[in-house]
Amino acid sequence: MRGAGGSSSERSRLHQLYDDFGQSPWIDNLARPMLRSGQFHRLVDLGVRGVTSNPTIFAKAFEAGTDYDQRFADQVAVHTVEDAYWELVIEDVSAALDVMEPVHDQSGGTDGFVSLEVAPAIAHDVAATTKAARYLHGRIDRPNLLVKIPATKEGVGAIRTMVGEGADINVTLIFGLGRYDEVMEAYLSGLEAVDGDLSGVQGVASFFVSRVDTLVDRLLEEVGTPRALALRGKVAVAQAKVAYQHFRSTFSGPRWEALRARGACPQRPLWASTSTKNPAYPDLLYVDALIGPDTVNTMPDATLEAFLDHGTPARTIDTGTAEAQRILDELAEVGIDMEDVARVLEGEGVASFAKSYDELLQRLEDKANEFAGGAGR
């Protein structure tokens, strides 16, 4: 069986992404049945090099069956419902960290990460976000944990502070180029605040992709002109390709070289929301088109399996960059402001995670009451 290093004769398409093109394939899912059944180990053997999670993913995992019931009953007997939830989440993340530890070690600390997000309700509170990120890093205290902080205006301040404390951060919910530039600046400023060696500080910036097309396509259809309609399904990939050019520009030059001389690693762009939402588009539109060095693509289960089956490993992230910029320019000419799009999507993203979190806590509250009622009978 091929391990994290593996043999070339047994290379999967995921191995090719990393070995040949410098992209790390991660999975955008984490659930206790995956860890118990061996499915998670299988995916790591096939080339998965990291894990992302979010409140919606955990909500789906908790609601999918009874796998968490006994441990939840044990935890809620001594904790509040919300604290019991976090105890179960930390158990899953810790188990995934164990599985990913060999990847982390063999990569020299640049891969093999598991991401855990702060509570969504505090996305616009810099002090609370910073406190929560510190707590999670302190509570779990593993070198391959990434704490996820949303890229809200307030979140950017928390990111700068946490990186300045040497913490590994996954910046999530990035939808536009302007905020992406702010996130990279927060990372660089944070690194500059760290004394001494920087080789132990890692980070990724999660740039969401398919949701951009979902909203922009709707706006283009409202414009309705042939010129506008011709841009449907093209904008998300175009923006990601331009974002990669921003990444290359930011992580080069004298400022970056001074940090790299102290051991700094770049904050890799991570392509998130890479499942295709529109069935009229290719199922791997947001994977095949965004392959290249110093990047991560985190894929939900179905997209990951599709890439293993029929993906096309090839360097594509920096091809067609002039065309990508032309698409964004033309989008502006037909009256669509991508910064407005990013603001709307950021608000929807934060609200969606908060809704999933609140609804799950309510269901867990109901379940706790059922357990209490059963114990009293």
C-alpha cells in the first residue's frame, strides 16, 4: 500500500497533483463514521494530505445517524449542550490529527493539517475571535492543527494578531480580491511581529470559488444581454486565476525574501467550495482549472471521488491569465461589481455557518432533554 511518500507505480491522480504539480489535495469533510470505518485512512493512502471542516459539515455529521449519541449523552451529563458539542468536535479533530501526523512529519510540517473553525457567531468580534483561536490552539496543542478564522473585516485583525503569536491559521470565507490582499497583508505583518525563526508558522487562505459563479450567473441573467450571458460559468475560475497572480506577486520581492530568510513559509491559497453547483457545468470545473504549485484544493467527498476517477492532473492555474483578467474587466463593463459580490457572499457565508451551528445546538438541546427524560422514567 502506498503511504504518504508512496511508490510511483501506485500513484493515484491525487498523488500526481502533489508530486507533479505541487498542489495539496485535501478533503472538505470530517465525521466520526469516516474515522471509524477506515474510509479516512483509505483517502490518505490515495493521496489526501489535509482536512477542512466547518460548522455545516459538523452539523451534517451529527445529524446523519446515531454515531455521536452515546458520547453526547456522556458529555452532556457533565457539560452544557454547547460545551458537550465542542468536546465531541475536538475528539474528531484529534483523531484526524493522529491520522494526518505522518503526512505532516514527512512533509516537513507543510502538510497534514486538520482545520477547525471558531464559532461562527463571533465572526465580527475581533477580541472574541482572537480569544477563541487561542483557546483552540491551547486546548488541542498539536502542530498540525489549523484554526479557521473567517476573513471578515474584524477577522483580519484577529488573523494578524494570531500569526504574530506564531499560530497556524486557515483564513476562511474569502470571496474577493480586495479582501484577499488584506488577508495576505495580515499574514506578512503577523510574521514580521514574530521574533526569531519563522519556520514553525504555517497558514492557508481559503478562497471560495463555486459560490461566486452561483451569484454572478444570476446577476448576469438579470442583465440579460448576449455579452453578459456569455460570461456565465467563467467568472469564478477567472477570479481565482487572478488571485493566484496576486499571491505570486505578494510572496516575492525584498519584503518576502527577508521573511523567507528567517524560515517563513508562504500562506498558500486554498481553493474552497470546489463542488460544481450548476449541473450544466463540468463536475470538475473548479478542480481541473486551478492546479498549480503552492496551492491547496479542498474537495467534498463526491468531488474528490470524481477527480480520482476522471480528473486531469495538469498545471492550469497560471494558464490563460490574460483571458482571466479580460473576463473580470468585461464583467465590470456589463455593470457587475465584484467587490459587491464578495460582500454579499461573505455575509451569506457567515450567516449560513451561524444558522447551521444554531440549528444543531437546538437539536442537541432537544436530544439532551430526551436523554434526561429517559433517565427519569
